[in-house]
Amino acid sequence: MTRPTRQTWPTRIQRKAAFRAAATMHEVTMANAARRLGVSYNHLTLVLNGDRKGSSALKSRIADFLGCTALEVFEQDR
């Protein structure tokens, strides 16, 4: 029997969807969540989409919001 492979998540789409779901669970909008993280909504979406690098501090705050580590959330951007 083969060992199941670890699913690498998230893709850019999954990352944004996970953040949107977390925002819903926190009962805030994406824009309000971005403000809580100290960035604009536009910058947040650029970082989640991988179009902007984002600081390690911001990535850590995003990961905390999602309840994961920054390495798990941004693994594909390395």
C-alpha cells in the first residue's frame, strides 16, 4: 500500500478562497480583514494571488488569520 502524498495547497485560487472563507468565519469582509492586517484590500489580493511578494511580516499575519504557518500558505511562491 502506498502512502498518500501530501497535498500541496494552496494554489493561488485556493489561497484566496481560503482567505475569503476565513474572513467569513471571522464575520468580516475581505476589505476589513485587510485593514486588520494593516494593508489595503488591493495589496492583500495581489499578495494572495502571488502578483506581489509581500513582506514576511505580512505573510505571517495572513497565515495567522488562516490558522496556518506562512510556509504552508505561501509554499508555492518559493
